[in-house]
Amino acid sequence: MEYKIKRPYLELIIDHSFTDRTIEDLLLHYKSAKKLIHQMRMSHDVYLNDKGVEQNFNIRLKLNDKLRLPVFIDEEPDFLPENLPLDILYEDDFLLIVNKESNIEVHPDNKDGLHTLANAVSFYYQKTNQLHRIRYIHRLDKDTSGAIVFVKNYFTHNLYDYLLMNKEIKRYYMALVTGKLTDKVGIINKKIGRDRHHNQRRIISKTGDEAKTAYKLIKQYNDYALVELELFTGRTHQIRVHMASINCPLLGDELYGEKSTLINRQALHAHRIELIHPVTLKRFTVNAPIPDDMKKLL
């Protein structure tokens, strides 16, 4: 669907897919929560062809109608801004996708914390006069590098939470693993739960949460292998636990394998993410270059 941005409004130009459907149908299609739809209805701030719709969200839409929604609402930042390096891979009015360095947390333990990616994004928003809360839709471990997605408004956040939960957002990783893989491709489908004897660790557990990871061998070296992995679920330490469970822990992963002289962290990088644009609903891909500490080992 085509759109225009007329801040604070998002103007949708109705196409054939939404012709003869109601405003509420459209909002539900974009996975807006019923509470949010109610708030929009009560705001009296939704317009169809420049005319306020008041509370009537059962109006049927026609081809080329212009529906205006109050999406771009100024918000107070919820993390302290801090001038830290930020490698931006993609940005538009709805999304910010950054390439996270290793050795940095995605967010602090509390809203007053510093030295995290959330603080860097908060500073970037401040510097570029963007008034958004910090909304990340997924996380990466402190020592894992790669692409991570931030959304800029509630409209996008609701949709992306749904898409991520329903595996419509695909996440691919590159990793160096120790040992030799017996199969060039495989799927690890093992439940993951907490380790009662170690606060930070996760273990394969019959009573754990469903977890599924696909892997593909890219190249076998003498002491390690390069693999590409796809996450179907997003459990804590999922790739690390799953690869350790087939006796191929990540190179440098001290928690599930052992320390390495070749790299000073677990060799894991989120190198590609495939998304659906939050308005046009067209699929696109964002790539994050392999970092130097892994590249030198390839």
C-alpha cells in the first residue's frame, strides 16, 4: 500500500486489498491492539479524505481513499542519551536497524543506566531531533555482534511483535564452531530451560521452552567450522546451547565451551535479517558485515 507522511499523521492511500473493508479491519490487519484502536477512536483524530471520522471505524473504504492516522506522536526518551559509536545499517520513518558491536549490552538494567546500545540510540534520536521511545523488538547477547531492529512508533511495534512471534521476521547468524560437523545441514529441535545450578546458563531440558535452530555448514577448517544459522525461536542463548548440544560449541564461548586464543568472545554474528515493511508489507533484507575479529579467521 502506498503512503505519505504528514506529521504527525501517516496517510494511507487505500489499494485494492483494503477496498470495501472497514477502518477497523485495516487496523486489525496491521495488528493494532484493540486498546490502541479504542484510543484512536476516542481521540477524534482519524481522518478519511480530510474529513474526521469521529468514532465511526465501521466506515467502508474505497479505492484511493486517503486514511490519515495519528502515528508519529512525540514521546519523551526513556533511556539516558550517551554519545557512543552507532553503526546504522538502515533507517526510515518507522525503523532503525543498527550493527551492534560485541562487548556492549542492548539495554541497561535500569532506566538510569549507561554504556549500552539503548543509550547510543537515545543520543542519536536526540541529535537528529527525533522524539521516540527506545523500542527494540529482539535482543542480542552482550558479546554477540550484528543487526538489531529498533522501531520508532507504536504502530510499527505492534505489527513487528506479531511478525516476530509468527516467524515472519527471519534472522540469520554466522558462527565459528569448534570441532567437525557430521552433517552439512541440520535442524536442532530441543527444548531449552534454566540451569538450576548456574544462574547464567541454559540447558537442554524436557520441561523447557520449545526451541528450534537450523544450521548449514559453509566451510570446514582444521580446528573450527563456519556455519550459518537460522533462528525459528528466540530463547536466551539458543544458538550457543543448541550448538553445544551437538558437541560443536561456539569458538571462544567460555560459558558453553572453552576460552580460545583465536577470539576473545563467542564467535557469533547476526549477519542478515529479512523483514516486512510495516506499511507497504513488502519484504526486504538488511545485511550486517562480518566483524574484523571473525573475518580474520575465515
